Amino acid sequence: MTQLTVIIDHESCWGCKACEVACKQENDIDDGVKLIRVSDNSPKKVQGKLEFIFKVNVCTQCDEFPCAEVCAFEAITKRPDSIVVLDEDLCTGCELCIDVCPDDAMRYNYNNDVVQKCNLCYHRVDKGLIPACADNICLAHCIYFGEPDEIRRQIESVHAARRR
């Protein structure tokens, strides 16, 4: 089966946060919880020039996903298409998965006393759609969804075109 993931081209991000809004709307996420977050690490001097640098933080659907290893209730599983899903009905809110997440992508929802994470909008993927954050909502077109190798080729092509 095809491996699916989301990859962010951080170099292209404008920091508009449209991805955050799309995620919250699509998944009806509570206030205070962000399953995708845009951080502003700007401005910074890069080769003598000020640049705005944004980092988009989201679950990258790890090959080795330590969050599942620490979950005693098996609330975190990986689908055949590599999408890592957290079943909130099985989550006890122990937060062990938050501590081991290499992406810092797991969030505690104090309203529901559970942990939440990006599940790549699998409910959309199952219908042949793409995750809400990657569905042309991104003004900079820096959020890619699909097979990792294909995404890397697309990003390299975009960067090569800019250098010309």
C-alpha cells in the first residue's frame, strides 16, 4: 500500500496560519488546541539580510512512532497507508505520548481530558480527498500531502525554479 504523509516546505511558509484555521474547522478542535501550529522565529539575519522564518509543526506520521509504544491502551495505531491515528475513545489522557513525540505534535485537550494529534484528516483521505491543511488553503502552497519521495521531488523542483 502507498505510504502517505504531510511534508512542510518551511522555506516557502509565509506564516499566514490558514492551515491552523482549516484544521480547526475541519476537525472541530476545541479552543486552545492546535494540531498544526505555525511558529514565528523572525526576523533573523541570514547572510546579512533580515528574513522572516516560520516553522510549521505537525505530526509527520513517523515510521517508528514512539507515541504508540508508550500507550498502554493501544489508542495510537498506524494504518496500512502509514497514517498514525489516535483513538480518543481509548485515550486515558496519561500524556506519556506527548513526552516521547519527536515532532512535539501531540496536544492535551483539557476540555476532554484526552490527548489529540493530527490524523491527516483520514476521514477525508478515505473519500479520496486530501487533508484540510493541504487542500489549497495554504497561501504559500508549502504543505504537501502524498508519497514522501514524490513530495521531495516536487519541493526540489519548486526551489530549483526559484533559483533560476
